[in-house]
Amino acid sequence: MRKRRLKNVLWLILILLFLIPACQTTPKPYQEMSPKEKSVWMLSVYNSQYEDYKVQAIRTDLTEAQKEVLREKKAILTRVYPMISVYTGYASNGVIPEKDLEMTIVSNLETLLSML
């Protein structure tokens, strides 16, 4: 019984040794990402900000200043989503998206990330 447990532990360690290097701990710099990777990044930032917005929007103890920030956040979320959809469509079809579109999206996402 003890020998079998030791064997299982050794197998687990061996498997983990192969899996750990496969896990990338630091993301690529934005400039080195492909358009598809950028679209995934854009969607992940958008989704996290949208989830944050939903959590904050249902609070009943918000000050007027906090409500104004949420209104602004909602406007940005509403404005940037169609742009991200277009960018993602281009990237998934192998078309290199326009640089202006990318910069507009990134600027909006940076604004969202800076809001508290």
C-alpha cells in the first residue's frame, strides 16, 4: 500500500514537471501580440470591466460622484464593444485591422482601467 502511494506521488511529480514549463507566467508585451492575441486581450479587459460595472451598478450606497463614474463607464463600454467586435472579426479572418481602430479601442480600454 505504501509503495503504491509513493509510486502515485512520483507520477504526479513527473506530470507536474512537464506541465509547469508549459504554463506561461508572464504575458507577451502588447506590441509583440498578433491581431488575434490582441483581440483576446481586448475582450478579456472588456469582460472584466463589464463584470466590475455590473457589480457596482447594483449597489445602493453609491454617492453621486460614483454614479457619474458608472454612467461614464457604461458609455465607454457601449461605445467600445462594437469596435472590438469589428477588430475581432478582422483578426479572425486573417485581415490586419486598421491601426486607428486598434488605437481607439486601446485608448478606451485604458480609460476604463483607470476608472476607480
